[in-house]
Amino acid sequence: MIDTGANKRHSYTMTATTAPHITLVTLLDQFIRELDKSPLTIQAYRVDIRQFITWLTENDCTATTPTQVYRTHIAEFLKFLDAEGHTGTTRARKLISMQVFFTYLVKESANRNIFYDPMNTTAS
């Protein structure tokens, strides 16, 4: 954009477009929008994954993107849930929610550079 204004001087306004910082929260929002599940299932996934992200933020503030989440984070989260008195069924449901989320992220990885699934038991 060139502004010649009253001074007859050229003023250039440049706007840089940068890619948005992809965080677990923004990816969760996208994941929820694309889910083809019942409203109750979507709500359960949202609650379970947000709880994990909140726990992760409180316990490892450096882990904000999928590539910064490791199996140890998930194991520690499950220990936390156990210590909080959550039943095995509840912990299993939360684990499945996270597994579906990270599987989705890996499938979408071509655009996001996500190649590691912390839920994959065969990953090294």
C-alpha cells in the first residue's frame, strides 16, 4: 500500500503474514470441529483432552506442541488421575480420547510436521 498523503512523500505499509503458532489447544479446537461423532462423545473428548493439556501445562510448561509431548507425559498423567481417585474405567476412557486425538494429529502431520505419536506403543 502506498500513501502519498499531503506531504507528497511515499509511505509504504508492509504487513507480514506469519503462520500461526500451532499449540495443542488450537489443534484440539480443530480436532473437535472435524469430529464426526455424537455430541456426547465430542464433549467427552473435549473434556478429557483439555484436562490432559491443563495438567501438561501445570507440570511441563515447555510442552505446548504435539512434538513436545512424550509417552512419559501420558504415563505421569495417568498416575496423577489414579492418585486423584479416578477409576480404571475413567482413566481408560481418557487414554482412548488422547489416542484418538494424537492419531488424528499424525494423520494431519503432512501440513504440521508432526511425525511422532506418543500414544503409539510401537514408537521408539
